[in-house]
Amino acid sequence: MAETTPQSTPIVTGMDQPGPQAAAPSTMESVAPPNLTQAGAPAYGEPGAATQPSTTVPAGAPAAQPAAPPPHAKLLAMVQGLSEGLSAAATSISTHGREGGAAQVQEMRQSRAAAQQRAMAATQAQKDAETRNKLMTAQTNEINTKNIFNNATLPDEIAKSHLQVSGEKQTQAITGADFQAAHGGMKPEEFSKQLDNTTPLTEQGNSVNPFFLNQGQSVLRAAQTANIPPTNPAVKNLTDVLADPKATAKAVYMATTQMQAEQDRQAKATEQRTKQETAEAGGIVGKLSTPEALAAPGAQAAIQARIDDPNTSVADVTRLRTLLPQAAVAQLNAENIKAREARNQQLVNQGTPETAGRLLADRSLTLTELKSRQVTPKFIADAIVAAQKFDPTYKAAEAEAQGRIAASPANSQFFGNTDSLLVRGGTLDQLGAAYKALGNTEIPVINKLDNLRKAAVGSGPLAAAYAAQLGVADDYSKVMSGGTGSDTSRQQALDIMSVNLSPEARDAAINQIRSAVTSQRNGRVGTNPYMKDMYPDPSRRQETPGQSGTQSAAPRTPPTGVPAGSKLMQVPGGQPHWISPDKIPAAQKLGATEVQ
Amino acid sequence: MPETVNLKKSYSALNEKIAKLYDESGVRRSFTVPYVEGQPMADHVAAVGQAAQQNGGLTANLVTSAHHSDGKGWGSGDGHTVGHPAEKLRQTIIPKDDERAKAAIDAAQKHINGLKFLLGDDEPTVQTAQGQLNLVKPTSGAGMNLFDLGVLLINIMHTPTQAVARAHSGTKPGGHSPNRRAPVQEEAQGGQETQETAQGGAEAPGEAPTAAQAAPGAPAAPEQAQG
């Protein structure tokens, strides 16, 4: 009694091939038997009917015979050509050669050819239409057959409940089957029983389903493939449990579930971060914070213009402010590299291979730079020999690689980020000054980046402190992540700063960040001598608001005429000034702090 | 509202009305192949193919198959498959207020009502079929040619009929997506009803089961072709 929906409909005899007159219009209706229903005569196949159908078509008869050419076709063509020629000649004579002649004959022929083409196209269109009609008829017959076959799979009398009740049961069955598929073939009750089993999984001959152990190992391998560090608590827990000879099914299952949840969380966080970083890279801040944009002349003015633009969003304004010192450092680095190039060009132009060799040896000149100075191969070879005289450890290939690495855009960006923090008057100093302006006021803890961005827009020393915090967090994030930064690493920096509320603790936080960044910087410079030359020590440079690039650090000795005991003080965002001792309290009230 | 519907019967009635429309509109049949009591469906289909081939083939004739509602009726061997010349059907226009065309459209509506009853009014395939039928209902097909109306009434039934067959098949172990189900044995253990019960015992006592029900793949008797 099993019923099935036919997987493939049987091919009705004759439906898989065209009828004997498929290529030509059917004329069968003209010779079709009389309407049997009306006449009441027995039909073909019925008792009493003729043994053969009333009409037959000889198999293999050609669908249509090509039309025979008319008699004397050649003669007719000659006569037609002659008459066309005569007509054209007459026209030419009557119009004194303006019309007629060969051109008219040609026109006549073209016109005749076009008419023939139109006739052929019309014939073809008619054939196409006939073919379409035949196809439609055959398809309808097929669909009618399919409908009949589909109906044949149904019970004669069918109720709605026949489909619905079974459907619900099937859904339950599918749910049960899915559970079993995901739990090593165990039914829910069997699975619960296994979880209660206290027999260690690794015990010989235990009755525990191997699913628990296999799934745990599989999830751990997946975590390792996804580069989740072994120090991650979930990974560590699962590793420990799997290594424990007394681990039960429940313990392994719990650890596996925890690991899976951790993986899901990390995947979601990565996805969210990627989306955010993509959006940031395409925004105003993203475009202005590329290494090229920061090092471009006028970058600070462009950033300032965006800050002043009332259409710029609050969040972008605070992040744009942090770009100002970065632009200053990036421009200094660019100018430094440009100055190196100019100096080297001059030395090479005016000097000898010996001079160039000395520059190569002290790493003032890279081999790539030398090659770009339009010197001869002999000059280069002589310079390298000379360099090895000055420094026997000089190796051309190694030096070239070091030089190329030092000048890479990635390093240019990295040192831009570190130096905007470390340079005198940079973001770390700005933060220190902002904290000092607050005195003993406690900074309300703002532990969410978005809230900090909102709080940083405003006036007063507290807003300045928040803005400075944000600037440091942004630079720190870029340094630590080695790239464009992310909100996760910004939040890390914020965590360092926000939890320290006393003035001493604030200083400690700043020092902690300074040490971390300096360490990153020193690590990057390493033993590459070119980096030391291209990216000089930032502590010897001064970031001055409103001025392009950085300048040499301001002398700490007061100029002539400044009263003794005066201090160099600065209001956040303003110029440093020497303040006489009697005016220091008033300046402090305005938020000025001593420049370190 | 009836408890059950008989789709085989309503579809057979639709075919009968279409054939009647063609006959009484003056289009001569190309061929008529009657059902034969006890004849397997495959033999009947072969006979239809042969008759069609001798009359221009299945590309030149529109085929309908039905039981005689005024004879022994549906479920018997009293029926036939007829072919009408497609070209002649195309040339014949349905006049205004044609009762035969109205009867064919009404038969189509009745079949769709049965499909709606089983699948629900919001089933997309049924909605589409009803929408297409609604296009011809106001005019009863007046102005259309016989071929186009017949093709419409047959074609619009295809997807909802398929949906019903599929839904019904889905209730059986050998139906669609068998890999997504729990083992058959477990279903039986779970107290699922038997196949006979699932079909509701709708067949009248003494009625022969359909060929498809009797054995998958076995040819069906002609009377079951239209159910």
C-alpha cells in the first residue's frame, strides 16, 4: 500500500518524438472522424469500431516537398534582366543621365533581394509560430498527464487532517532525528543518562558513549586552528579536562560547551570589530589618518578645518583632535627623510666613491638611495668597497634590506603613532597637563569609549582631560595593534587610565603607557641603524600647537627679563608661557599647568 | 464544508467539461480511446500514444481524459481519452455567455476549492491558480480561443496538485526527504498510525485500490488514471 510521488513521469508513447508531420501544419482535422460523442458512433478501440483508425499517415512521408522551379526559369530571368536594363536605359535617356542607368538596375536588384528576404523571414516566422504552438500543445498534454499521475498518488477521499497530523508528527520526528545526529546517535533520555554516569571516560571497557570524548577533542582542535591562545580560560579548562584520566562525561561535556560558547563569542566580536574598522577606514577620520594624508603638507590645516566644520560629528571631532600631533610627527619624519635625500644627493654629486662609502658605512645613506642618484655601476661598486674599509661589518645586501624596511610606509605610520605620544607636548604630555589642571578633583570614571567621546566634546578642564584621554587611547591603540587601531585596544588604554583616580595614580598610568609605547618603539628600531637615523628620539623634539611639524624642545632656562622662580606653563590647547611666581596661582586657576 | 474532497473526481470532471466544450463548439475529435475495464494504465497510455501518432502526434492534438459522469461514473472503466486538433481549437473563438465554457470554468473552480481545502487559502500555489482563473471568470472566456482556455485550465492546476501530492507523500516513510526522518521502526514504536489509517480509509468499500497505492511503479488500471 505504499504510495509515492512519481520521481519521473512515464513518457507517453509518441510524446518523446515529434509526430510524422511535425515540420508541417497538421491537416488531420480535415479528415478526422466525425464527432463520436454527438454521433454516438463507436470510437476507435471501442467494441464494434473499425480495427484501424479512420485516418492514417504513412510513416516516413516527407513533411513538405520543395517547390519545383517554374518552366523556362532561366529564360524568364534573362528576359527580366533585359527588361530592367531597357527600363534603366530609357530613364537615363529621358532624364539626360540624371537618373537610370546602372544605378537603377542595381537598385532594382537590391529591391528584389530585399523582397525575397522579407518573404523568407515571414515564412520562417510562420514556421517558428507553428513550432511554438506544437510545443505548447505537447507541454500541456504532458502537464495533464502529470496532474493525473499526481492525483493517482492520493487517496480517493482525502481530508486535511491526513496532511496536517502526519506533518506535525514528522516535524517531531525530524527534531528527534536532529538531536540524535548532533549527540552521537543518543536519544534525549539516553543522553541524560550518560551525563549522570560517573565512570571515567578513559576507563577501559566503560559504557560511556565515545561521543563526549570525540566532540571535546574536535572542539579543541577547532580552537587551535582558530588561533585561540592556550592561555584562554576556556581552552585551558578543556585541555585540562581532556587530560584528566578521571574526567566524566558531564565534565567533558561542560568544558566542551564552554569552549564552543567562547568560540562563538570571539567570532561575533571579530565580526563586529571588522565591520567597525571597515566603516572607520572609509570615513573622514579614516581618510585623514592614512600615513600619506598625515605626512602631506597642510595636513594639520585640513584636520583643523574638519574640526571647525559644524557638520562634523561629535565623535569624529574628538578623534580628529588626536590626529593633530600625529600629523606633526608624520610631517617631521617626511621632512627628515627629504632632508636626507637632499644631503645625499649633494654629497654624491660633489663627492667621490670614498665619500659615498663613508656615508654608507655610517648608515646615513642607503644603497637604494645611492642607486637612485644616477651613478654608474662602477661608482656603486667602489662605494661599497670603500664602505667596507670604514666598517668591515658592512654587508651591502643586509644594509639594503634594513634601509628598505626602515623607509616602508608601515614604519612611517608606526613611528608617527609612537612619537605623537612620546614627543614633548605630545598626547601623553597633554594628558599630564590636563590631569594637573584638575588638581585633586576626581575624574568621574567613564569606562565606555562612546561615553568618553561624548564627554570630551565641551569646554573646561574636565572635557580637556577627557579629550586628552581619548587622544592617548587612540594613539596607544594604533601602536599596540600595529595598525589602524581598534575600539578593543582603545578600551584597554582607557581601562588603564580610568581606574586610577588619584593624581599619583594618574601619573603612574601615564608612565605605564609611556613605558609600553617606548618599549614597542625600541623593539621596532632594534638593531636597524637606518631607523635610528630616520626616526630620531622623540624626547628631543617639541610639539607646538598651531605650528607645522615639531620643533626642537624648548629650553627650560627662562629668557632674559623673566623673574626668578618663574615657571613655563601652558593652558591645555594653548601656547606655553613663562609665568612669574606671583601669577602662578591665578594661572593654575585658569587650568594652566607647568610644561614638563 | 465537507470533511473530505476527491481531487481525482474533480479533475476528471474538469477534463470532461473541457472535452464537452470542444465537442459542442464544433471541433471534431481527432481520436477517441475508451477506457477498458481491467486494462492497465500503461496499456491505455500506449493506445493513446498510438492513436495520437496516427493523427498528427501529440504536438498536434490536445488530449483530455475523463470518466463519463452520465455513465457508470467516476471510478469505473466507463470513460475515455480524446484528442482534439490543436490548430482547429486555436481557430475557434468562444462566444459571449457560452454555457459550456462557464461549465468548464466552474469545474476548474471546484477543483481549486478542493486544493484550497487541503492546502489552505494562503498557500502560494493555490493563490496563483485562483488568480489566473479569476482572469477568465468575469467573461467566461469569451473572445478567447478554445485552445487557450483549455491550456489555461489544465496548466494552472499543475503546481497546486503537485503541492498536495508532495504534502501527502511527506507523510509516508517512502515519501520525499526520507533522510530527514527518524527510522521507520521508531515511528511505529512511537505509536504512529499505519499507512491505511493515515489515508483515512477514504476509499469506498469494495473499491479497487489505485495502482500507485498497490505497488509503486506498477501500471495502473485506466479507471484509476482519473481516479
